[in-house]
Amino acid sequence: MTYQLAGDSTVAACPPEEQPMSGWGAHLAPHVPDPVRNLAFGGATTATFSEDAWPRLIDEVRAGDTVVIQFGHNDQKDPALASRGGYRERLAGMVREARERGATAVLCTSCERRWFDGDRVTPTHGDYPNAVRDLAAELDAPLIDLTAFTTWLYEDAGPDGSVGLFSHFSPGEHPHWPDGLADDTHFHERGARRIAAYVGRQLRAIRRLDGDAPARGSSLVS
């Protein structure tokens, strides 16, 4: 069994010259019991991934694998990939092809961007998260709602505390970013690890992996 990841830069492993920027997929392996194969890449849409990486991904998918699919950041920039149009159609096609190979397809909503208005995060993906939620319900596919989770994560940390989850560097702070960087889309590995831990727990729950442990606390008064 292998976890096969399809997605954009918020999932991808960054090249050495961009680290410690990172997508969550690069840190998933410690949180799941089986190998992870991450084909996500920066700038990917459902269309460009379908042309480039999807054929390589699906060719290696075997019965029993789990295919985790997260797009939206870049699709929303392309009118041909409208939330209820090309975006939805391509996601549905990926789910169908994964199932044809005996794999489980898991849909993810996009990680939210860190755009605060006061103490609250401003949604930036429009209808795209709802389109994924509706598609998952229609296809009876497992859903990991990363839009909801990451919104909570940033708000829980607050406008200042959440900075450390992202790629923010002062000028001269890091050799890869000598002029500094303030990126509220791409994670520092600290943030990527937090999200990976959550995704791992969700994937374990989808496979019912922890339900055979004995129940505890039955003698406690509730």
C-alpha cells in the first residue's frame, strides 16, 4: 500500500534552494504507516497535473493504495478551470481513474492563505472549497477539509503567531532569501509539519487504523 499525493506547491516537497519553504506532503511519512509517493509540484493546476504528473502517478497506483488529491490555489486563476467546470470535471476524473485501479481516492480542499482581517482569516478561494465538498458527497469519497483546518490553525495562533507557519524572512535572515520574503501562501516547514500531522491523522481515520486499540477510561465518571 502506498499513499500517492497529487497537488500543488502547498503539498509539494520544495527543492533545496527554496527550503525551509515546504508543502505538507514532504512531512507526511512520519504520520502514516505506509510509504508516501509525492508527485505534487509548484504551480500545478488540475489541468497541468493531468498532462504532466498524473499519467506517471496513476501508472504506479495499485489496488489498496490511497490517492490524496488537493488542488485549487492555481485553478482559481484560470477561467477554463471554473470551480463547477473544468476543475470539478478533472477532480472527478482523477477519482474515477484511481477507483478503476482499486485505490481509494481522498479529496482535500485547499489550504487557506494567511490573509487576516482583524482576528479572522479572510477566505480567498471563493467557491472552490464548496465545489470539492459537494463533489466528495456526490461521489461518496473521503474528504479532508484543509480549508477549514488551516483557517482554524491560523486563527488559533493569531495574526502574529501564525507568521511562523509561513515563509517569512527578514533581509539577511536566510541565505536562500537574502532580500527577505513575506509569503502568506507557502509554508515554512514548521507549518507544513503541523498540517502533515493533521492529514496523517485523518488518513489513519479514513482507513480505521486505530480502532482496534482497547477502550480506556471506562471506570472514569463522565
